[in-house]
Amino acid sequence: MDGAGYFITGANGQLGTALRQKYPKASYADIDLLDITDTKSVAEFDWSGVEVLINAAAYTNVDGAEGQEGRRTAWSVNSSAVANLAEIARDNKITLVHVSTDYVFDGSNNNHDEDEPFSPLSVYGASKAAGDIAAGLAPKHYILRTSWVIGEGKNFVRTMVGLAEKNVSPKVVNDQIGRLTFTKTLVGAIDHLLQTKAEFGVYNVSNAGDPASWADITRAIFAELGRDDLSVSNTTTEEYYAGKSGIAPRPLQSTLDLAKIKTAGFNPSAWQEELKSYLRQRVNL
């Protein structure tokens, strides 16, 4: 599928970039042509010929969302904009694909399934939960809930590679547990649901493999880089952010239950293998 009849919002982000590579004939527009937070802009846009609307747009500055301006932007992009798109999807019989996050949960459960009630800790999480509710109002919708996304652009893996290049042995939190989600996997899941015409609804998507802490993921990165000379020190989330203001609370357990997406016929690869592939392609290992 080349993406003809598909429209992508947030096309310049990590996920949007991967979606454009997957669907070269998909359409997308910058904010000058379409501001999804503006009801009038969305209503007046020409949606003719659009069969699938993939919303990859999001305000993801978790700490920034705790401030006044960030809070407004988070609710505008993550909630109000989704409501606008859901209305367009409903009125034009478009299938809406929306991407959500583990931050809609408080992390008190070791494994989050699709039926767990919302319990966000932060403004970002609350705005994304509201967006999920809005997206669910579209008659034809897929909501993909994901965690710890890694793709093209600024992300945790690239930050750790940068530290290794500077010969830094970092202190990394070891009490946040989850799995990486590579954009290749997330796009693959989106495509699978669309092509197989799977039942509409919410699906958890991350890479598979044993859950790990950010500290353990950093150790895996350094090992793959051959930097056994660098060490990774454990710290808690509370210790890491001690004395810093404007910090949003994080869920400590971000592991998503993948049973539903597997039952639908999509089996994500292990994050450890995708990490190796990602590093080899970008660091020339």
C-alpha cells in the first residue's frame, strides 16, 4: 500500500517521518494550510478523497505541559485537535488512526491492557487521555497506545549515543520500567490493522521483549557500541529530579500488554533486536 487516499497529520515528527516513508503517496499539510487545533481550519479543509486519516501530531513536552503556556498547548493539540479530527472522520466516513501513550496511566499496574481505566499523573497524560476519548467518538477508529518511541529525530537512544561519544558515564533512572517502541514497529502495526481491516478499537503497541529500565536500556546501548569502558549508575526518578522545578510526575511502570495486537495477527519484534538494528544503521557499527 503506497498511501494513496491517506492523510497524515504531524508529518514532520518521528512517527510522521516514518509514516511518510511507508506511504509515499499519502498527503499531508503544514500549519499554514491546516491547523488541526482550529475548528474552522479543519472544517474548511478539503477532505475529499481522504479515506484514512492518521494523526501523528502531539505535544510531547511532558515537563513543558506543566507550565501555563505548555498546558494550553498540550490540551489544544492533544485533545481539542483530536476532537476536530474525529468530527471530520465521522462526517466524511474516514477511518481515524490516532496514537496515544502509556502516560494515560499512573503506572501502578505492572502490565497495562487496553481496558484499564485512565489514571494520568500529569497534564500531558490527562490531555492525551482526553484525546483518546475524543478519537473514540469516530465511528471508524484505531487508537494505538504506545510507549518510549524511538525514530528519526531527538530521542533517548540518540541522547545516550551522544553521551558515549563524549565519554560520559551517566546516571540513569532504574525505577521506570517499560519497552522501547521503534517507529518501524509502530508503523507496521498501523499498516497491519488497516490492511487486515481489523476490528476497530484500542490496541497497545510496543516492541516485545523483557521490560527494562532506562538504566538497563542505556547499558544495552553502550554494550552494542562496544563501550564497556563506560559505566551506568542507577538512580531513582525522585533522586534524579530532586531540586528541579516544573517536573511532571512519571508513571514508573509503562509496560503495555501486547496480547490484543498479537491476537490481531501482528507480532512485534523484541526491542533488543530493533535497538541493535537501529544503532547499526545510524552509527555504522
